[in-house]
Amino acid sequence: MSDFAGLMKEERLDRKPFPLRGFRGVDRDHVETLATFGIRNTYHILQAEATGIDRKNLAEQPVFRN
């Protein structure tokens, strides 16, 4: 019963994605680079890296290569 109550409470919460620039210690250049790909918050990064192919495609971008 408590699990069900927790699920119901979670459904009512309006979760807002956290901006990447808000993380401590994250290089601003990295945040700006990700923004060029439309990745500005935690929701965007989860979408951009949802599958292995997505992660591979993002990692293969020239800007992320050393």
C-alpha cells in the first residue's frame, strides 16, 4: 500500500529538469558545447543518450574527440 501511495504522490509532482550549468564543477565550455546540440538540462541529456547508438553518435562528434 505504501508503494502505491508513493507512486500516486510521484505522479502529482511536477519535476523540472535541472540545468547543466547548475552542476558544480562542470566546465562552462562543456556546457556550451552540449548546448550546441540542444542539450541544456538533465532531461535533454537523458533523451540524447537514451540508446547505445545515441551515445555513440554523440561521442563521435568531432567536438568531443581529443
